Amino acid sequence: MKWYHNLYVGDSIADRVKQVKRKLNHHVWIASIYVIAFASNPKNLLDVIPCWELRQRAYPGKDLFIVGLAKGYKEALELVTRIVDETYQNTGNVDVRTYLLSERRKEA
């Protein structure tokens, strides 16, 4: 599991990001936490994954590049909207992966 250096975080967990990251790195299940990661399918932009799914042994977590954390599915979708909107506003397209990995993104 890799973490984006300027992680997008939902308002409801902003004060406990380090704790959530540590638990996820140690495969501890946290109720209602969702991770937003680069899509595993190149035709998609982002994946929204409930953290309980990451505990499964068969889940390919090694290649997961997490760009956001949210509490609840609704907040996760709002965060995805924010990421895609920011990408579009700054580049004129929705190539999220290229935008987030580039140096053009302003530090928040």
C-alpha cells in the first residue's frame, strides 16, 4: 500500500488521519472508513473501497495507491467529486492520475 503525499481527507476524519493510516497499514478494520485509490482498471478514474475489503487476503493491496480517506460512502463520493473537479479546473481534462502525480498540483 502506498500513500499519496498530499492525501485528500474528509472533514469527519481530518483530526485522526495518522491513526487511521496506521490502522490501515496494519490491516485493522475500521467501521465506515473508505479509501480512495487510483483505479485498478485503466478505464476508470478512481476506486472507492471500504476498508473491510482490504483485510481480505486475496485483495491486491500491495499495488494500491491511496489518494484519499473518508468516513462513510457519501463523504467518499464527495471527496472523489472534489478530486475530479480540481483536476478538471487545473488541467482541462480528467486525467486524475497524471495530475496528482505531477508537480503542477499546488500543495494544499
